[in-house]
Amino acid sequence: MTDLPLAHLGETLYRSGYTEPRLRQFWGGPTTEALLRNNAAPAIHHCARTLADQSSTAADRAMASAALLFHFHRTVPVAEVRALLGESFDTAAEAGLITVDDEEVTAPFALTPYDLPVGVPRGFRPGDENLYLVADHGTLTTPDVLDGEFVLGLGGAGRTLVSITPRDHVGVAADIGTGCGIQALLLTRHSDRVIATDISQRALRLAELSAGLNGVTTIEFRHGSLLEPLQEPVDLLVSNPPFVITPRSTDTTFEYRDGGMTGDRLVRELFTRIPENLTSGGRSVCLGNWEAASGKNEGPETWVGDDYTSVFVIEREALDPVAYAETWIRDGGVPRASTAWNDAVAAWLDDFATRAVDEVVFGYVLMAKSDNDVPTIGTEDPVIGGADSDVDRGPSGTAEGVFKTRVRVTSAPANNPHGLAEFLTTVIAIRSWLAAAGPEEIAATAFTRSPDLVEHRHFVPGAPEPNSITLEQGIGFGQVFDLDTALAGFVSVADGTLTLRQTAGALAQLLEVDPTALEDQLVAQVRALCAAGALLPDSGDIGSSATGTSAE
């Protein structure tokens, strides 16, 4: 049943201009930049001055009131809030979103707007490019150490998960550890049904409020730990789980971020169990932290033993134990240099030492369950899978096209006009093809270069030949690849007309080298560029709106 009063409250806030773009315009660029640094003081000052200025317009007063009340956890006069909310004032009070004390109003929870990024479906109704999210007020507005049952709003990790989640239509989707409900809300835009789970009843209550404010009625909220509430396989599973590695010797467990388990055990258990909860052809997109210990070179791709599920791990950041401890102790609101700070740092470092942890990695874990149940009885041909020399071919006995690989890509995302998720979807499809393609098939395939590529040639002044050639992507993660003369020549003519073998033969004649040796070299090099999305194989069904190119 639609909660019409709550939906009307959301519409009222939207009409008042309480949206991310309008707020940025209201208080200007420098204040917006300060907020990104977790400094709310300039914005609070601007809003307070607006309300104190009797000449302020009604629209500006409404913006200032909404921001002070819901974003910055400040008291606002009843008259200003009634002017802002109108007939929705009582609805907000009944829902527990505001409390009234004499002539002042406060908001127990943060109610913040979110402007949807490129790639998320929209156009269902006026104003649906914006969402309202209910969560707890955090370190932006309070100097206190956060409570263990804190419900996180939309942070950097949540925004990242939004950007890498595929948005094609699916039947059943699930958001595991829904928190404030942002991922579930967006899944409803391209899913027939959405299941949202959380171990926190409090989080589920706030997520239900978020759904009501946005007029969303197709989410089924289920209480329980991680995957336990799922009773059926799903077509798309997303999760921003409580992945922060926290020593168990500390007094406080933050449900929203560490889940109360030792080391990276929580994400290990989650990732291991995901395949059994996916339909044939189903996918999952998760974030996580995992430990890298001395003498070991393994990651989430080694945890998933299912022979029919591809695992693509993208390592985006790695922190040493000291930097990691600083990041998350500060996130909990512990004052630097206090006794609590020093004790917490010692506990973190001692905990990591017990497992010989060298660094903690943050990254994306993408899985795709094969809809082909025929195992591959093939070679263990090692191949170069990307700029980081990862291996794409699945282990013997896995289903055709299944791969398990890990790459480290720390460059900032480039310009992705169709969204980063489109690019990643294309890369996974290419890697699946590479996992099943041997050298002969690759040699017989024609390739098309992605139209976003830019070649740079670097010359020593006066030299007739470049001393280095690089290829830069304009989409995806903006990666840069080193090319030799032969590979540069191949990329320059890769328009889908000639097969790799034909191009290698022509280049061998031009460069006066052995054609067989050059073909073998190009097969390995082209695998690398394909795995990174720089080249597209003309394999019949791999194309991408992310690159604007189809290889069909």
C-alpha cells in the first residue's frame, strides 16, 4: 500500500527546492567544497544568515529551513517549518521525522536529497531524478562518538555502488544490508521485485521511511543477517556490506560498518555464499575490504569455489594498517590525540599484527553466474588478462566462459557518459569470451578499437622515432597502456575489417620480422587490451553502449 501522506511530504520538499543541485546553487561553490571535506560550518552559517535576514525571499527561507532542520540537525522556528511543509507538517511529526518543542522544531533523523547519477533509469514521474533518504545524523553535524546502532546515510561507498550497478531490467533483485535503503530504492526502477535485508530493525524502519517519502511500494523488507532472509534465488544482488575490519577487543561494534566479525571474515562468508543465491545468468555487485597478508597473493576471486560463477575483482585502494586505522577511527567520531584515539590505534595495529597483515584492500567484487552448465575440459593456457597481467582463463572443469581474476586499477574513473556500470558490463562480457577463446580463435578474430582511445607518442627532441608510445582510455577508469611499434600499428588499423592474423602478416612484412612470432606476441597483447575494454572482439554478441561501439 502506498503511504500517500509520506509521498506528499517528499513532493513538498522537492517543490521547495530542497535538492542537491539547488542547494549547491543556494550556498555556492566554496561552501559545497567545504561540505565535501566534512565541514558544515559555512553552510550552517549561510542558512542562519538567510533566516535572520528579513528581506530573504520565501524560497530562500524554505531552502535554509530544510537544510538546517534535516541536513544539519539544527532547531528551526515552528513558523518557518510550517511555511516549508504546509499540510505535510503533521505527517512529518506523526512519522517521527520532526519533533516539536514549544516554538521550535528539530529533526531526529537526517533527511537528505540525492541527485541521481548518469545511468540510473528516470522519467517515471516529475522530480524522480531526486531521492530523499532517511538516516542518522553523522559526523558532519556531531562531534560525539557514533552509537553502535548508527544507520548510515549515503556516503562515498554507497555512491560508488550506485555507479557500478548494472541497470538493465531484471525480475527479482536484492539489496543485502540495505541501511538507509538507497540501493533498494534504485533497484525498483529496473526490477519487478526488490528484496531488502538488514540485521538492524532500526535500519529497516528508516529504509521504509525513505521508500514512503519517494512513493516506492515494490520493496519487500526482510529482517536478518546478510543472505539469511533470502528464500529464493535472485537475478541481481547488490551489497555494500559492513566490511570495515575492526579489532574485536574494542568496546563498540558499528553494525552499519563492521558486522562484529574478526578480520575480513564477514565479506569472505558473504562472497562465498552469493553464487547459491543467484539464478542462472544472475549477477552480483558488491563492495568490500579484505586483508593482504605477508607471503600470500589471494583475494575474493579465490574464495568463490562455484564452477559456474565468474568473479571479477577490481582493487581500487590499498592502505597500510596505520592509515587504515586512522581512517576508520576518525570515521567513528573519536577525537584525534585523545586517550580513546591512542587506545583504538593500538588495538587496530595489534589486531592486524596477529594475522601478519601488510595492507587492507578496498575494491569491487563482481560476479556473473553462467547460464551454460557444460564444463570446459580444456587447456590451462595462461593468458594476459589486463594491464596488471591477471589471468582470465577459468580453471579446468569450470563452465565455458567462466573466469576468476583480480586486477588493481587505482586511477580515477574517466568520463563515462552512459555510466561506469555499462563499461564494466562490457568488460565482463569480453573477459568471459576471452576465458573460452584459445590463441587460434583470437588470431582468427577481427577487433575494433574503442572510439575513446587517444594515442600519445613521446619523442626526445630531435629524435626521428618515439621513445615511448602510450594509449589512454577516455572512459572506464582512464587507464594508460604502454605500446610497442607493432601493437601501436595493430590498434591504428583495428576497425573490424581485418583479423588479427591478417594484420599481423601485414605488420610483419612492414617491420621485417617473423610473422608467426609477431602473431603470437599480438595474441597476448590484444588479450590485455581486450580485457581492459580498449579493444572489442567481433565475436557476434559483444557490443557496448558504454563505448558507443558494436562489434556485431
